[in-house]
Amino acid sequence: MLIIIGTKEKTVKTGDFEESCPFCSGKLYIYERKLFFSLFFIPLFPVKHIESFIFCPDCNYKKQLK
């Protein structure tokens, strides 16, 4: 029997940001990048938090949150 395990990086939208984009005045969203443990290429649970950032889909503005 062959078991395939590994990790996969995934970006997840976690919510809306209160302020608007400083460049285009569009809506900003909060995203988190996490590393997930995967079994048969299916992400099961988060292993590590990589970063949190805000992103504007209109002008592709991105700023890392601390």
C-alpha cells in the first residue's frame, strides 16, 4: 500500500480590512498564508503560519501585517 504525505502552502481569505486601499480606494481584504499537512494531496490541518497580509484585488496592492 502506498501512502502519500507531505505539506502544501495555502492562502486563505480571513476577512475584510476596515480601511480602503491607499492607491485606488478599493476594498482591502485580510489573507493568511499557512503550511498544511496533506495526505494524498488533500490539505488536512495547518502546521505553520507563514504570514498575514492585506490585499487589494483591484490594483494588486499588498502589505504584510505584523
